[in-house]
Amino acid sequence: MVVLAGLLAFGTSAWALEEQREKELTNLVRQDCGSCHGMTLKGGLGRSLARERISQFDDDTLVAIILGGVPGTPMPPWRGLITDEEVRWIVGRLKTGFPE
């Protein structure tokens, strides 16, 4: 939750992702997404976010899932907390293998 508070305080804009923002988003994925998808992102309460599985989906589908959540499941919507551009950056990182 501290990560989320930091993200909200930092705000978002249309700028290209800077190194500091990339670090914040990496922490968001590791901590917040990892709390359900496993700290190594290989599955837990939520499904695996491993490159092999994520690569089966097109980017627009993944962006829609992240921004809109999945009704009837624990997957929350992230719209309003992170931008479309930031979600696309996360999707790109997941598809290339998220950093350790």
C-alpha cells in the first residue's frame, strides 16, 4: 500500500517513462501484483505472469485486464492509479521477462 500511496503522490502525466518512474512501476509489480501473482510472478492466488504465459495474449487485451480488472475475481482495476502508457510499459516488461 505504501507503493500505491507513493504512486498517487507522484502523479502521472503524458511524459515518456523516466528511470525513476520505471523503478516505481517495477516495485508496484513486484509488491502489489506479486501479492496475488506470487513474489516471483509465477502464480499464487492469481495466475502466472511469466513471459511464456503472458506472451499468449495481445497487448490490448492485457492492458484492458490491468486497467479494468476482472469482475468476479480478486483482480482489481488499476485505472486511475496508473496510466495507459505505464500499463503498456508493464506489459512490455512482462513479455520480455520482468526484471529480478
